[in-house]
Amino acid sequence: MITLEEFKKKQLDKSRLIGLDLGSKRIGVSICDEKQLIATPFKTINRTSAKELINELKIIIQENNIKGIIIGNPLNMDGSSGSSTQSVKDTSNNIEKSIDVPICLWDERLSTVGAFNLSSELDVNVSKREKKIDENAAAFILQGAIDFLNN
């Protein structure tokens, strides 16, 4: 796993990235434009096996010319590692072994809350909001990372 600063050095000027929100049951996927300005919710993958997740990611990467992956790191509010942090690190390491693009973790504190609140401000009904919460959280994670990369 590399830092976001190292990730930035490896990035080409025009390249699309994906953001992942790794939940225990579902994985939110977001994707950004080539200029890395706007992250958009892309899809939700139901978590079955590591192999299936990696195959799904390989298809998304190939079909969308993806040059990097940003994975949300679920830290506690005080910055310490939580119970899901190790699971995310393990899954990230599995992805890194099988997929040949730079991968880094991004502090995802508040991403799910932010995604939920943003969709409530946009007046999206609650059942739709919950259905899309994973990919919206992934977009929130990716947007935070690309905003950081662009500054």
C-alpha cells in the first residue's frame, strides 16, 4: 500500500480512478472523470468471495481505463484503527497482489454519514438513499482523495 503522496507521483495527467467503500456485505464503487475532478457513484457489488471481487474490479478497470484505486480506510474519529480497519487492509492487500494499478488508502471518516446527509439535502427518499449508500460513500471517498490530489 502506498501513501496518497506516492500515489500522486505515479498518476498520469489524464487518468480515471475508482474509489471503493469496502463494507462487510456490500462494496460501493465510484469512478472519476479523466481530469480527476468529479467522482460519480458507479455500482454496488455484493461481497461474496475475494476472487469474485477481484474479477469484478478487473472488468471495471479494463472497461473504463482505470489507472488507480482509492480505498476508504475506516479509522475511528480519534484517528485510531477500528475493528473494520484490519479487514479493509487485508482486502486491499489481496486486491494489490492481483491488480496492477497503484492502490492507496484514504481516510474515510464521515464518508457514509456525508453521503447520506448529502442525499437527504438533495431530497432523495430514504429507501433509495439506503440502496445507493455504498456507491455514494465510495464517491464521497474518491472525491475527497481527488480534491486532495488536485491541491
